[in-house]
Amino acid sequence: MPKTQRDYYEVLGVGRGADPAELKRAYRKLAMRYHPDRNPGDASAEERFKEVGEAYAVLSDPEKRQRYDTFGHAGAGMPDLGGFGFQSAFDLFDMFFGQGAGGRQGRSGPPRGADLRLAVTISFEDAIRGVSRTFDVRKPVVCDACEGRGAAPGTRADICPECQGAGQVRRVRQSLLGQMVQVQPCPRCHGEGQVIASPCTACRGAGVVDAQRSIEVSIPAGVDNEMQVRVPGEGAAAPRGGTSGDLFLAITVRPHELLERRGLTLLYECPVTISQAALGDTITVPTVDGPRPVELRPGTQYGETIRLPGLGAPDPRTGRRGDQVVRVRVVVPTHLSEKQRRVLAELFPPDGQPHPVRKGFFENLREAIGR
């Protein structure tokens, strides 16, 4: 069922004899009440806001109002809301009251300083344990001569005469919808609200100069390749009192000679001899916390794993450590003595067929080795 359009005079709450000033007051009051910035997430308020904008667009245009009074909604036509190409009532509201209406735009003020990025390479051990490092960084810093104000020592910035310190200027022009007000950053002070008559000679009025600074940074335990460490406020200083940017450290971790990281798990590929795997042994394996003894049970198979709880990498956010996994790799000797060859040949004579592990295999191997 098609939606019934309400009478535009009813929408604005005015009589049919309302003059332009009365229409404008009614529209402004309703537009402020139903503006989406004041009713976030309220679909009905947004619909009313659009309806109010549509009513005012017609009744504020003498030609459209006359057609509407004569023929109703069909006569108003409204092909393009006065030819301005508005996409919605939001655009109409901003054009009429200015971009600053509803608190959506204020004084620009000094810009924020830029964020900086520094590539950092650390050792595997430092990534696991955490480390403090000092970096020399060349960046914009606050000018010492003017203390960042941009004005020469003994002078100060003046209120911008064009915007009177607001940082914005309003441009008014006439249209079919009445007076249209546009709010823009002040072209003289660039939105800062102040101008400098006597710039500082050291920074040429910018309030910042390039300089090298030493920055000490604590890199948390558990960082890994391609992670970033944010150092708040250590980026580029902002001109004339703005907020400094941040420094981001892009981490690269040098690989370990024996350990491999997989998330919070550290993996060690442990080479053992046939006799160690068959008879069992106590072996020493490397960890980031120093050497640790590991028991190999008799009959350990190739690829078996032994877990060492709490010896893995820590989570950078929680500090909780993962585990280290020892994976057994049985090393087959490449150089055998005649006796060793003879023993192996007696135990397992080659016959060109695959031989699954049989019960008693390790007992036989132990007897053979013990000869």
C-alpha cells in the first residue's frame, strides 16, 4: 500500500498563510529536534527529519508553493529540490545552517603530529624475554627557542582578525531556499584561530624543528615477526601546541639456530641415535631458559614428541607462556663398522620387502648391541 504524504503545512506546524520568516523558524526548530546527530539510531526521527526538509524545500520556494497550494503534492513536482542537486535532507540542513550545525564541526585547531615508523631487528631470545632498547630517531621536535608557540621570543600569537579566533568563517549567499550559510576553515589562520605577526626565526613560525632524539623503548616479551609496538607521543611533534604523533616499531626477529617458533609453541627437532631411541636415554635439549634434561623412553619412535610445559613463547598481552615441543628425529648412521653391519644383517636381513615393527624388536637390538 503506498505511503500517504502528510500536508506540508501540517508537517511544519504552520498555517497556510505563514510568511517566509515563520516557515524558516518552524523548519529550524523541527530540524534541530529531529536531526540524526541528536537522535542517533532513531529511524523514526531520521524519517521525520527528511519529511521536514522536504516540506520546507517546497514551501520556501514561491513557485513550488503556489503549485502545491493549487494542485497539492502532484503539483509541487519537486524534480530536484530547487536544482541544487541535494542528495538528502542532511545536505539541505548543512547548506541552510552551515557545516557546524548540531556540533558536528568545531574549530580546527593545530593539526596532530605525524606517526613515525621504525624498522627494528631483535634476537630470538630478546623477542621471547622482552628487552629495553634505545633508538636514535630524527624527527620534528618542539622548537626550544619559542617553546613550540611559533612566535618570536618576547612576542605572542594574535587572535585572527578574520575569524575572531573561531578558526572558521561563514559564507552567506542567497538562493531559492533563502540564505544559505556555509562554514569553512578560515583561509587566513588555516583553522587555528590565531596568526603570528613575528615568527620565530629558529623554526620560521612552525613551532617545530628537525632534530635527533634518543628514545628508550620497552619491547614486551613475546613479540614476533611483523608485529608492531606502539610508543605513544614519540612520533613527530605537532606545530604550535598540537598533539604529537606516535612511534611504531616494526619488529623483525632473527631466527634461532635450533629452535623454531610457531605461535606460542617453540619446536626443537631433536636428533638421536638408533640405540638412544631403542634403549632409552636422558638427553639435554636447548630451551630459551637454558638446557633442560629430557627422558627418552625405550622404544621411542621417529617423530614422537615430548612436551615441556611453560617453556614456550609468552603471549605479549597476557604474559602466559606456551610450551616447548621436542620432536624426536632418529638419525641412521651412514658409516658402520663390519661388526655393526654383520649384527644388523643378522637381525634384519635385507629381502626387498617392507618390515613393520614386530614385538621383540628392541629386545633383539639390545642383545645385538650388547655382544
